[in-house]
Amino acid sequence: MTTLTKDITLQENIPSNILMDKHIEFIRDYGQKENSYEYGMTDYLRVSGMYWGLTALELMNTSPPQSKDEIAKYIKSCQDPESGGISACQKHDPHILHTLSAVQILCIYDNLDAVDIEAIVSYVASLQLPDGSFMGDKWGEVDTRFSFCAVAILSLLNKMDVIDVNKAVDFIASCRNFDGGFGSRPLSESHAGLIYCCVGFLSITNRLDIVNRDTLAWWLCERQLPSGGLNGRPEKLPDVCYSWWVLSTLTILGRLHWIDASALKNFILACQDSETGGFADRPGDIADPFHTLFGLAAMSLLGHESVQKVNPTYCMPQNVIDRLQLKPQRLTD
């Protein structure tokens, strides 16, 4: 029986290093013109887009084109006066995903006073359900991504006591599968992005004891394809963002050395756009800030010296996590 593996073929002219100047220019210029196509089409994820771009610049040791006060002022304008949550853009509904992005940005720039912190804390607490899970917003969708967002926000704000952490852990444990992975809900398929959210959640809550460490690490390493790239689940094409979701989880589990780092670096470098700058999901596709951040963050975990050290739990510069005196759990031999 022949096993088919979906993959891509890398070209020979792969850059030998990170095209840092190109990526800085790409991020600094992205979405700056309000009448551009990109600006108009990204309203629904503006604040999260800011997090991707600004964090990428931080990892490249570069200042943003706007002042820190301008950034904070915009985030403040997206805080809902009724719920306290933060929306992707002005006049949009608040959501826990964008609330986390906003808090991460403000922590990076040490500017949390720009928003109503207590309102954010109340908003996050209001989204927890009796079974310990979290809704993403008032419309009721439940997903393990939102559990991660909740504890990430509250730990960054030093307010973990406002939720029932034990029930939240129980819900995450109920989403664990036979293969060691985690899905979006109980009985849902294992997925590398959701595994990161669940393992990151357990790292923050100091409950990595419930993880089937080596079974999960093996499943994650099986995501590496002959091209060197990683996919999110079996029989999918590689995507540079999974370089982050998989590597960060393996780092937390103390199993980063199980990956073929050289092959993965080669794949990530191949996803750079040598003309416009930025990283794409796969070589030859259009670059964007999302994949640029996660390509750079993955290279940081792989020890690339020109990229600032990133924290594998929060996807924020490690020096920010140190300043906040946070110590998410990591496993070691």
C-alpha cells in the first residue's frame, strides 16, 4: 500500500539568511494607507494585525512607524464602554481574541494605563461558562483558543483569581485526544494550532502534568514533511505559521530537539518574498504580517541570533515577559 503525502517542492534559489531589511520595510509600510485595498479588507482583524506587525518589528529590534502613544490611543478607541472588551476595529463587536492582542501590545510598550484594565478583567471573567470553557464573545462560540486567550490576558494583568481556574483546566483536559493532541472542543480532531493553545494554557496555569508529553511530541514531529515544513494535521500542505505552533509547543514540552531544525530553517527561509519582503504561508505565495511574525518567531526558537528571543508561551519578546515577572511552566528532562 502506498502512502501519499501532500507536500511542496522547494526551488534551488532559497535565501541563505533572513532578509531583515526587507521585512522591516514590509511591516512598516503594510496597511499605512487608509484608502488601500489591504486597509479596507482588514477592518475585521485590525488590532490583531497590529499585534502581528508590531511584535514582528520588536523581534527585529525595530521601532514602529507610529508613536507608542498613538498606538495606545487607537486601542483605547476600540474598547467597548459597555462590556470592557476590545474589538478589532472601531464600531466592531469586542472579542477575546482582539482583547488579548491589545493587552499584548500594551504590555510590550509598557502602556497598560491607556485602557480600563478592570473593565477588561470583568469582560474576560464574564465569558467563562459553568463547565470552565470560555466563549469568544457574547454570541457564544466556545473554543479552546478562547481558554488560552482568557488565561493569557489575565496572567499578563496579574488577575487570574477572577476565574475558576480548576474548572478551566478540567475543560482543557476534556479536549485531549488518544493521540496526545487537543482539539477545539471535546471529541474534536487534534490540530497543531489548538494544541499550542491548550499546552500554552496549561503552561500558564502550571498544569502540564495532564499532558501525554512524548505521545504529543511524537504527533507534533510527525507534522514535518520531506520539504522540511510543518503542517497542522495529517495530509495537509506545510505552512510557515505551523513552524510557530509546533515549535513553541515542543519548546514548552522540552522536545524541540526532536525536529529536524536544519530542514525547517530551510523551509522558513524559502517562504520569504525577496522582492517585497515578508513571509508567506508557502514559497511563492503573497506575504502578510501574520506569517511574517510566526516565521520570525520560529527562527527565534531555532536560535537565529539576529531575531530577538521570543517567549514560547505568549509569543512576545522574552524581555517583556521577564519585566512582567511571569514564569510560565516548561518541562525539562
